[in-house]
Amino acid sequence: MVTNLRDAKSRFSELVKLAAEGEEILITVRGEPMVKLTSAVVSARLGDRDAWIDELTEAAAREQSDSPMATTQSYWDESRADR
């Protein structure tokens, strides 16, 4: 669907709903294409989902460990160590 900016402003809620349902909306300014409104929902492939779950699991394990967290000061100290 192609619409101009004035129309898009007055029908924004409707256009967002259409985009969420999968339709691409092209918004023009003075007849020139400027913005494409599309759905932010990305269909995840199974492999991507598994990698994401693994990453979250590892992050949770690191958070629960007793190892001390690095602080901003420790980063400064490391960067100044050779001075």
C-alpha cells in the first residue's frame, strides 16, 4: 500500500495494524518514497531460536555464578596498567 504523509498521520493506528498483519506500507512525501512501515515480528527459524536459548542459558549461568563482576574502575585500571 502506498500513502502520503498527511493520510498516514490521520490513519496511523490503522496502518500500524495492517503492517503488523504483514502488509508493507510505503509513506511518501511530495510523491517521493520516504518510509516503509513493516512488521517488526520476525519469524525465527528453529536453529536461530536454539542459539538464542543457549545464549540466554549461558548468560543466566554467568549471572548466578559467584565470580566477581568487572566494574568500570577495573576496566580503567587495566587500560592504565602499562603507563
